[in-house]
Amino acid sequence: MFSSLKHPARRKILRMLSEKPMSFSRMLEELGVSSSNLTYHLESLGELLSKNEKGDYKLSTFGEASVSTMRIVEEAPAVRSTQRWSLSLRWKTLFVALLVGVVVFAGISIVQLNSLNQLSSDHQALESKYNQLLSWSAGTDDALRFLRDVVQVDVSHYDATLLSNSVESRADLGGVIEQILRYSLTSSDSKFDVVFRFRNNQLSRYQVILVEGSPIYSTAQPYDVLGSATGVLQRLASYEDASYLANMSRVLASLNTAENAEITNGNTKLNVSLSGSEAEVLWLYTENGVEFSPKSLSLIYEDGVLKELTDGWFLFKIGSTQVQVTNEQAIGIARNAAQGFTWTADGQVVSTFTIMDKPVSAIFHPTQRDQPLTLEPFWQVTLYLDKTYPDGVNRLIVGIWADTGKVRDIKTSSG
């Protein structure tokens, strides 16, 4: 916060946004600086800013605290003294530390006071903001710890900037709280963005977008994919303390060489896919010969760099494991269900269309039915039409429960 407030232009930006949200172009006009200059200052302000639904810049919760702190300092009355005096370096250091503590405490106190004043009229909004603030802090700690302890990035070499932070309740996942954080990490030799997704405070996805160079690690990384995946799993087990990771490590240890492979051990199926510079190590939950792909853990590598880790194993449970409908039967059910299907485009009902025999696809992808986060066998059948119909429709997507044969829904699609 204090490094952001050092520059007068950044203080002016904060004062402007404390009055109302502003677009990038409006700030350019008000400040009279170059576009690159304004971009630099906005990046320097980091987590003090956020954006509204229109894309305009506004103050974040920390930005509001910074402006309040800034005003306290700017409006403090000058103290005249007829006697000149000086402090030793030790006392100056202690004085500065005390002053910083007082200012930070004052900023936090002002945020809390403003929140309490609005409590009676805006309790739900206050509670949401407070929970988001707590999640921001926890998510940042977890993200840094994952980079340092699991991926083994040497964070001491990087300047990190929080690019975005969102928290929402996922109704489609039974109210799971999902937080997505995006950081930019920059050093003299490399630059990359990292995206973290936490669901119910547990890491669900990690992604790397390389901009320049490669990540700097705190220790030498194994050259082969199996060695790297083994190390990641072991460190992930310490990071998350998830019991299923131990069995995944045992299955992986049964492989001797890095090559395309498929191994099943109990309810865990391991797929290793190698293609040029790309590789994927995937653990799937399987039962009664049914693969429940959303309940899985995936490591994706490119040129030896862990580009993505996705974990859905901890989140999902298993419902029915009986598959009574084959691929061919699912396609037949979909064709019959689509015969009486209609859709409305520009106020007109479209009921006459032709479904081609080929191409056609049926993808088995277990999904939720009655119980949130509980996977049930499911077919998604895509039927292609002979041409593009009103509203750009050229295919129909039919969802069929694989254990009962019942049609869940029919949707139009274009592309």
C-alpha cells in the first residue's frame, strides 16, 4: 500500500476513483498523461483497484482503506517548533516503524467503522464483502505456498502482482464457494501469469501462462515426466493432506519408463499420454468399468514445465455405477427424442429440420443429477443438421442418463 502511495499521480488516481468509477480513457483525459504511463501506474496500484461489471476501474476494499489512510496523513495539521532536533538512526527506524503501524491500524479501523455504520441497512452486502476479504487473504497465502512448496518456484526472484480476484457461490455445484486468483510474476529473466482456482478453500486448478522465459525453480527439476509427476504428488500430499494422493503415488510408481500407458489399481485408473513436447498424467476414478472423469487429477506438461494441474477428486462423490444404455442405444434414443423438438427464433417456432445420419457423436461424461456433487452415468449425444437453421442452429445436443435411458434435455447449438 505504501509503495503505491509514493507517487503523486497514483494518489490522484485513488482520489478520483474514491468519488466514482472511471474508464481508462476518462482517466487519461483527466490526468493528461500517456497511455503507457497510466498503464504503469494502474499496474503499480495492484490490489488497491478492481473493475465493475462495465469494465470501469474502482477502488477495492484495500483501496478504500488506502484513501482513508492517505486523507488522514494529508489533513494532519502542521506542528511548528522553535527548536531544531534530530534522532539517531536507531530511533528514526523505531519511529518510522511505529508510524507505519499506527497508519495501517488507522486504515483498518476506518474500514471496520464504515462497515459497522452500514450494518443495519446493508447487512448482506457487508457479510459478503467481509467473507471475500477473508478469502482473499487465505487464497493469497495458499497460492504462494503452492508455488513455493509444490511447484518449487523460487518466489524470491519475482515481483508478484495480483491481476484479479473473484469469489462466487456456484449454484450449479451445490453452493460451492469458488475463488479464482490471477497473478503476474516478473523477474529479470522470465515472466509468467499463474491462475489459481480454489473450491471450498481447496486447490482445484493451477495454470501457467508463459510470457517470457521459463520459471526459476528453487531446486533442479527432473527432466522426465514420471520423475516430475512423482515429486509433485509427494509435495501435493504435504500441501493438501489428501488421502487419495497416496494411492495415486503407488499406481504411478508401478511404471518404470515414461511412455504411453494405462494401468488400473482398484478404483484408480492411470493414463499417461506423451506426444512430442506435451505430456499428460491423468488419474481417473473408475468403478464397475465406468470411468467418472470429473473425479480425477490431471497433470499437463509442456517442454518439461507443469502447465496445468486440475483436481476434481476431492470434490465429487459417486452415485449410480450401472450403465444400462450403450453408445448406439444412446444415439437411437436421442434421434427419437429430437423428432418432436422445436425452438423459437425471432418469434417464429422452428419445427421442421433434417437430422443427418453422419456425423454423430456420443460422449460418456458422468454428471450431477439430483444430489449436488454426486456423479451419475450420462451420455451427451450430438446430432448434426443438414444445414444452418434460424438462430444459427446446425446441431442438437441431447443429454441422456446412461443408467435409466431417460432424456434429461435437448439444446440447440451453433458453430
